[in-house]
Amino acid sequence: MEVYRTCLEKVLAGVPTTLSLTLWSVLLALLLGILLSFGVLSKWTPVRMLFSVLCSFLKGIPILIFLYVFHTAIDGIMGGIDHLFAFYTYDIRKPPTYIFAVFALALSYAPYMCDMITTALHTIPKGQWEACDAGGFTAWQKMTRIIIPQCVVIAIPNFGNHFVNLLKASSLACMVTIMEMMGEARNYATMSQRFLECYIVCAICYWVIFIVFEQAFRLLEKRAGRYLQPGVPIARRRRKLFHMTNTQEGIFEEVK
Amino acid sequence: MPEERMLSIKNVYKHFGDNNVLNGVNIEVNKGEVVVILGPSGSGKTTMLRCINFLEQANEGSITVNAYTVGAKEKSKKKIRNLRRKTAMVFQQYNLFRNRTAVENVMEGLVVVKKMHKEEARKKAEKALADVGLLEKKDFYPSQLSGGQQQRVGIARALVMEPDLLLFDEPTSALDPELVGEVLSCIRKVAKTGITMMIVTHEIAFAKEAATRVIFMEGGVVVEDGTPEEVIDHPKTERTQEFLARINA
Ligand SMILES: Nc1ncnc2c1ncn2[C@@H]1O[C@H](COP(=O)(O)OP(=O)(O)OP(=O)(O)O)[C@@H](O)[C@H]1O
Ligand SMILES: [Mg+2]
């Protein structure tokens, strides 16, 4: 029992690293995915082809290779930019492994984010674009006020999937000495020679975090997508829920 | 008072690949006219309407709305946008913004295009919704409205911009039969306000009573053009007669 408890403590100590690693990677992946989607949707065929190949390349390579490559290249890259910026000197004893792991994870997931964005864009009916055009909107107004808000809602389930996948993939970062949950578990397992117990504890911890995020995204999807579902107007529905006395059906009686 | 020209379509040609859809369309519309466009399916009515606000860019010719002319080959997005801002369109499929409530749909153009203050826009939008009889639905999202209600919101959204020219593309043909009436009576009310309108429809009875002018199109050209009595009751060309006979049958 003692093993389980100590192991749990170790793994929990790694949770903040796992979460921050996941969060930063997702954000960076999203950013890169947006950039990629500009390329993939470009009206110039050569640009489009170039970016499609790039996406395919990034998708085709195992995350672990990215991690190892970046890890191996750290000294080279950081040594190179060492004296470029006055405010930064590279300390070879403290390599920024964490940042490079974020980059590796983000690069692997960027093409999926790109796919997510282009799919969402293609799901917006043509009429939505035309209504903006006919109204004399600029391209910027059209995108920011009508198209992107709808895309975000459409992309939430997809984004949630990528998020939890990346959460799990972040465990690979232990291979480049980052002490997130998996790293802590592995470390303690080696120390105590109780591998099975440690990995079971770690697995359960991942599962719990997974459930939390899965439910969070499900809730988000439901709330954000309310306007796509028929029913009573949102302001009124909320008020009604407070006064709700009878069955679910009561909420929907006033449709139409 | 001299007649004020609101719309000139000059010699407009449009083809999709080798499908010649518009073959030299010429139409002049004066202020306050309610023009109904009739014609068989595939005759280019929708395309002609979409060429007016450059949802389709014509290959040849020019469009003038209230003295603002844009040539078919115009590349400047700004000029095209300026022309579009003089018009408003009501779509067959309503095309309300799905992420906006009814009142927000109507406000959107005021806030975005006319840079109106939000509160002022909301007041104006609510008034426009009241005009189409939908004030009590103002906080409903399009998905929560019936087709007829959505189309009335669409009409309010177009009207509130006070366009020089209002375009309707088959505003009732996606509706269940029992909902057609409410939308047509709404358009009838709009027509009485003196706004210049162009309506593509298959509702002959409506055309007869609400239009001041009827245009019959076929094969991408205007075949007949006159008052409702002239075109619908006493059509000159055989094609128009055939078409009307088929529709009335
Ligand atoms: N975006 C497009 N690409 C290719 N062809 C098109 C396009 N839009 C219309 N067409 C073609 O143009 C022709 C005229 O179409 P249009 O929609 O203008 O006819 P219409 O008079 O509105 O017919 P309906 O009464 O059925 O609506 C058709 O042959 C159609 O196939
Ligand atoms: Mg049509």
C-alpha cells in the first residue's frame, strides 16, 4: 500500500508539468495550425501544394522522433542564437528541454489543427458567406463576426479530441528527461523496482484527468452550440430552468 | 418630377464555362418600381439578380445602382462593396446568421456596415422586427424559428439598411405552402412603402397584384417587359404565353 501512496504522490507532483506542457503545446499547435491553414487554403496552387506536403510530412512522423531530434539539436540551436540577443545567454547546464518538447508536440499536432480548421470552414453553409457579402461586409468583418464564431463552435468536439490526445502524447516527453506524470512514475518505478504498481497508478491518474477534460469539452460543446439546436430562446430557457417544477418536456413546450 | 433611375443593367453577359447563362441583359428600373421577374427554370433569373450585387461577377456589361456604376470586370473590392451597400438581398434559403438572434441579425448590418451605435441599432432593429410582426421573437435564434418567420427576419434585415434597391430571389419557394401567405403579405406591405424592388418569383397571382412591372426572361435575355396586365394577361410572345399556360394549368 505504501508503494501506491508514494507513487501517487510522485505522479501528482508531475500533474502541473503535464498540464502546462499540454496547454502550451495545444496553444502553439493551434497557432501553427492557423498558419498552415492559410497556406493550405491559399489561392496560389504552388503554395497550396507546398503546405499540403508540409502537413503530410508533419503528420507522418512519430512524435518521439520530433522529441529526440529537438533534444539532440538543442545545444546546436541554442549555441547558434546565444549571442544574438543581448538579454539571453545560453547556459549549457540548463538546456530548455521543456520549450523544445512543447515545440515537438505542437509540430506534430499542428497539421491536425489545420485539418480541423479547414473542415470547420467548409462546414459553414455558402449562404452565410453570401449574406455577409451581399450586406457589404469587408472580408475581415465577415470572418470575425460571422464565420469564425461559427467555426469555433463546430470545431469544439474535434478540438477536444486533439486536446486529450495531446494530453496523453505529452507522456512521451519523459523520454527527453521532462519530469511530468509519466516521468515521475518511471523514475519512482526504477527506484522502487515496483514497475507494475507505478504504471497502474499513473494510468489511473491519466484517466481521471482525461475524464475531467472530456466532460469539460462536452459541456462546452453543449453550451456553445445551443444556437444550432431548436428549442426555447436561451435567455428564457435559463430563467425557466430555475422555476422548473415538472418534467423535462416543460422546457420545450413553447417552441415555435 | 423627373423619373429617378435606380438601377441600370447594361448589356450584361455571364457564362459558366461554356454555358451561356446571360446573353445581353438590359434592364432599367426607376425609383419606386416593383419589378417582378418571371421565367422558366434555368433562364438565368437568379444569375441576373446575383450579378446586380456581384455575388456573381458578370463577364461583360455594367451595373448602375443609384448613379453608382461598376463594370463587370471591376477588380476593386471596395467599389464592389460600395455597390453592394446600396442594395440588400432576401435569399431563397433565408441565410440568416446562425450565430445571431433575430434582433442581432437585423442589427448586424447597422453596426458593422453603418457603424451605428449598438443601442441605437437595437432600437431600430426592434422597430423593423415589429414591422414584420416578429417583435416577440427577437431573442430567438434562426434555428428556433419557422421558415416563414426566418424569411420575415430576412426581410427586416434587408429593410433596416434602407437600401436603394431591394432584391428578392424566390423568397417563398423554400417555404411550406401554409407559410407562403405571411411572407407574401409582408412583401406586399414593403412594396407599398415606395422602395425600389426586384423580385424573382413563381407566384403569378402575387406578381399581378403587387408588381408595377413584370419582366419575362428566357434563355438569358429579356423577352417581355411591361405592366402586369400587358405581360401576364396579354402576353405578346408565344414563349410567354406557353409559360403562363403551363403555370396556370
Ligand atoms: N455557380 C454556377 N456554376 C455553374 N453553373 C451555374 C451556376 N449558377 C447557375 N448556373 C447555371 O446557370 C443556369 C441558370 O441558372 P439560374 O439559377 O440563374 O436560373 P433560374 O432562372 O434562377 O432558374 P430557377 O427558376 O430554377 O431558379 C443554369 O443552367 C445553371 O445550371
Ligand atoms: Mg433561381
